[in-house]
Amino acid sequence: MAARRLLLRQEFPDGRREVDWRLWVLIWLMPVLFLAASVSMLGHEVNRQLTSTPGVAEVVRVQTKVGETTFDRGKTSYSPLFRYVWRDGKPTNATTGMSHPDWNFEVGSRHDIRWFEDSKQNIILPGAHNWLPGLVIAAIGALLGIPAAIATWWLRRWLRAGT
């Protein structure tokens, strides 16, 4: 029984048509991976928000760094060091572990933070920057879903055209 193989789909002499499962995987792999990654990233951020304690911290020092990559060349990013009172009642210094051009805070200024009671790890500076990476990855996954949906529609139409 001779079959004409086009990519991973087959058309048989009796008019029957089949699509190999690997073609469906190729079509939907990237959208599903991006959406799964975004769910993981957003879930991690929800966990960080739920396991951290709100507080207020004072800026002790601000470190500067001039960007050297293609994306941030010439831009200055700031990484503030915050002092807050930890659960044992002693002052503790911590950073966010990140830097940003908008974080050029004055030394001595006070800001809302979220800190972790289990360990003296990095603190969280509340804001959209915590959620944005997961949302961007979700948007990319949704955009990749558009051509995947079009390919699925086209293949299903091709399958129905067979007898």
C-alpha cells in the first residue's frame, strides 16, 4: 500500500488521510512550553508573596552599575541596600538582589518591602517588576498559540477533506 508522505502526514490511495502525532507535538510544543513556564514563574511569585512579611525599610546605601550590554549600554542601574528589623528584633541589611534605573533612592528614605521570616535572604521590593517576567512569557506563549491554532485548523480541514 503506497502512501504519499508530506512532512508528518499521509494520504493513502483510498482517500484516507492521517496526521502523525509528532506533527501535533511540533505545532504545539513552543506555545505549551512558554505557557507552562509562565505558570511556573507566576506560581513562584505568588509563593514569594504569600510567604513573605510586609514591612518598612530604610535605605542605607545605593550601589551603582553602568550597563555594558547591548540592551543597557550607558544606562546606570541602582541597587539599594535596605535596613529593616528582622523577627529577632535586630536590624538587618538586605538587598533585592536586582538593580534598576528607577531605584536611585535617597539614603535614609523609607520604602515598603517584603521580607522572609525563615531566613535572611533577599527582600522583595513590591511592584509590577515582580510579575512582569511571567506575564511577558505568557504573552509570548499566547502569541505562539495563534500560528499553532491556524496550523491545527488547516490540518483538521485537510483531514476532513479525505474520505
